[in-house]
Amino acid sequence: MLRRGLVYLATMVGIIVVIGIVSNIICALLGVDPGSGGIGSILLISAVMGFAGSLISLFMSKSMVKRSMGVRVIGAPQTQDEQFLVNTISMLAQKKGVQMPEVGIYDAQEMNAFATGWNRNQALVAVSSGLLRQMNQEEVSAVLGHEMSHVANGDMVTMSLVQGIVNTFVYALSYLAAAALASRDRNSRGGSVMMQYAVRSVLQMCLGFLGTMVVMWFSRLREYRADAGSAEVLGNAAMIRALQALKQQSASTQKPATVQALCIFGVSSASELFMSHPPLDKRIAALSSHQN
């Protein structure tokens, strides 16, 4: 677990460095001075910083997750479980109209699974060893149907774009507020710089807090849709039984942000507003209402 955490931390540090380099190169090429307070330059830099991290994470998602989660990709199936996974995902890929994704297993006691990849035809679907041990084949199939619905719906790209848009608004609004403050304090240059920095920092924290709620709300909608997508192919009863099986565990291990939103089972929070997944009872109720 420590090795996985270090790999993920190193990757994120690399992404931050790349964002800084790309931002500086674009500013130099376009002759943009973000410190001048111009609205155009602020919007440009906000968009670059807002989308760069999420898009880089998206394109690196498969390789990053394979290393950080220790995913073993199934080449030629060696066991009955591996053959079952490959056959089931192949069937679901045909029904969903997408190319066969990579199929993997990672070692974890929890019952969980996730989908990732930079587009619907270059995806990875992985399940935990705990899920294979604790669920029957019908329940596992329903979980795989959920993950393949994420793939078919293009949720990996959608969530990255939503995060990028929210980030852009956070950066732009904080910089514009700081620029407006600076225009009222031209006579005190040193104080203005310090005040701008303080205003930007506080606003980015506050707006980022609100932005997280927006992203999590959208993520919860995608979970309901993925549940329905699995039920459409495999039946409501199978998906409901899979969700009921997940209720037997109370916690999920932490995963990279690019993966957590597309898992079958998310991390609990003190408030539903900050949860990437709806409570299991609500997901079961949503499926049951369509069943009746």
C-alpha cells in the first residue's frame, strides 16, 4: 500500500510540474502576463490550469492506476474466474457497442471494481480479488455491467471535463476578484500584492469547496445511470442483489480521484454532498422503483 501511495504521489507531483511548464510556455508564446490583471489573460490561464490537471490525469489514467493499484491485466485466462471475467466483459462490450477493454484483477479484501481509460474504446475494467471471493457469478456480472455502462457512457471523459470546467471557474473567479481589489488599491503596491494573494487563496479554497459539491453531485447522477445500464442488460434483480452484497462491507480503501468516481462502491462521507456515490439504499430504491 505504501508503494502504491508513493507512485500516485510522484505522478501527481509530475502533473503539477507539467501544468506549470505548459502554462509558462503558453504565456510566453502569446505574450500574456497573468499578473497584469487583464480579463483575457486571467481566463486563458484559468482554463489552462483548470483543464490541464484533469486531462493529463485522464490520459495517464490506465498506466497510473495499473501501477498504483497493482492491477494484473489478464492476457490468456489461466483460471475459471479469469475466463468468466473475460467472457462476461466480452459479451457486455458487444451489447454496449464498444471495443473490448483490458480486463484486470487487483489484490484487495474489499468488494469493488472500477473502470478507467481515456476513451470508451481504450478502457480498463478491473475487479478486486475480494469481489471474486465474496460474490456469486450473477452478482459479479451485474457489477461488470455497471462498470461497462460507465465505459459505454463515456463517463471517464465526462467526469474529467466537468472537473476541468469547475476548476476553471474557481481559478477565474478568484483571480478576477483579486484583480478587482488591486484596481482599488493602486497607491499601495506592496499591500496590494499581499492582499491579492490572500484573496486568491481564500477564494480558491471556498470556491473549490463548493466546486467539489458540484462534481460529486454529477458523479452521483452517473452512478444511478450506470446501475440502470447494468440492469438493462442483466436485469434489475441481479443489480439489486449485487448492491445488497456491497452493503455487507462498511468501508472502501482510498483510490486515486480519477478512479474513485467510477468504482462500484465509493467512500462514505459525513455528508452525502461530498460523496461520489449515492448511499447504497438509495441506489437499491431507485432500481426497485423501476422494477415495480
